[in-house]
Amino acid sequence: MKQHQGNEQEVKMKLSARNVLKGVIKAIEIGAVNVEVTVEIAPGLEMTSIITKRSRENLGLAVGKEAYVIVKASNVMIGTD
């Protein structure tokens, strides 16, 4: 991962999550409290996350900007029809 520039120092982030997917932000829908961010991680494959408005501002998220989708879950379910 790239280094993130903070106010006074650079921090190289390490994560315990194994599922880190790089993509491009395709849509940002701003609600009253939260923001829905959609990231295209492969052609035609999108993942969406709901975050706080403050998180969006702190991360500087914008449509067209590269971002990482990080999935950390104790359970992942599979279903069929």
C-alpha cells in the first residue's frame, strides 16, 4: 500500500485483513449522516461501503480517485437459488 500523508508525518499502513482490493471510486451518494461509496474493483465488478461523512472528508474520497476496499469479516456466506 502507498504511504498516507498525515498532518505532520507519513505513516505506512499495515493491515491484518487479507482481502485488500484496489479500485476506482465510481459513485458517492451523500446522505444526511452517512455516505455510500461504490468502488469498481474490476471491469463490471463493484463493491459498496457505507461510511460516515467525516470519514469521507478525512480520506479525501472523490469519484475517479483510486481507493482500497478492505474486507475483514469473521464470516463470509455463500448462497444459491
